[in-house]
Amino acid sequence: MAHDPVLKEKAKEMFVLNGFSMDTICTMLPGVSRKTLYNWRDKENWEAQRRERVVKASNRRERLEEIVDRLLDELNVTLDPKLIFSLGKIIAAIRASATFRFTDEIKSEENNNTKGLTPETLDEIEKKILNL
């Protein structure tokens, strides 16, 4: 059975970019069977794409944090207004970016969040759907 390429791309986006589990994707895309999802994932190697994206984001984050650290070290030696301005701009840009968060912010968020759909989350979703 041929599937809608849009559904396939949406499933890939949910898995690779958004980090959803296959079970969650299966419930969110009821028109696609679990077997089909797993076939797509395995055939197109979504798992490797997901890992590559996480590693790349992590490396980028670490490099940007190193730049901020170096600027801070240099500011300890000399309070150059240009460096202060540069540091402020870099931090503002980093915080404004939707794809970047400081490592400590991520760890804190991970500690506060549970993975997957909790019964409370499902209740909230159901209430919002019923209110539409």
C-alpha cells in the first residue's frame, strides 16, 4: 500500500527533528501503521540522522559556550567596552535562537520533564480537543 509522502515526511520530522518516540508518532498519525513507521525508520536510517543532529547541536552549543568563556576570561584581564558589547550580543543571539539553549538550561529542563505522554498531559490534550 502506497502512503502519502507528506505523512512520511511528517513522521520523519517528528522522529528526527522533534525526538518523538515511534509509539507517540503512531498515536499522532493514526493513518500510518506501526509496521510502516518502523519500515520507514529502518529503510531511511532515521535513527542515524537523529543521532547526527543531536551530536551536531551539542558540538555547536559547546563551541559557543567556549567562545563565551574565552570572552569572559579576557574581560577579567581588561574591561574593554567592545568585548563587553560583543559578549552581550553573542549571548542575546544565543538566547534568541530557537535551536540553542545553554547546556545547564537543558539539564535543568530534562530534570523537570518526564519523557513521553503522561496521564496528565493526555488529560490536557483531551480537554483542549473537546473545547474546539
